[in-house]
Amino acid sequence: MPAPGARGGTNREVAAQLFLSVKTIEMHLGRVYRKLGVRSRTQLANLLRDKEVA
């Protein structure tokens, strides 16, 4: 099951779905971006898609 952010939702939509603040979503996405070496949600989604195919 893909993460809510990987399904194309905005930070606000993801925060509402998970009952978290937008700032919390932004913080966690920033950490994920740094860890995986990506700079955008699009790059993250492409990376996750490529990992599923492999």
C-alpha cells in the first residue's frame, strides 16, 4: 500500500488523512527526501515506482 503522499495528495490533504499538522508532514517529507537523495515529491514517487517494478 503506497504512502498517502505517494498517491499525489497535497501536504494539507495528507495531514488531514493522518490527523497531523501540515508542518509535521513537511518535516517528515524533508527527512525522507534527504535520506533518499531526492528533491521533490515527483522524484520520490518515481523512485518508489521504480522500486516496485524491480
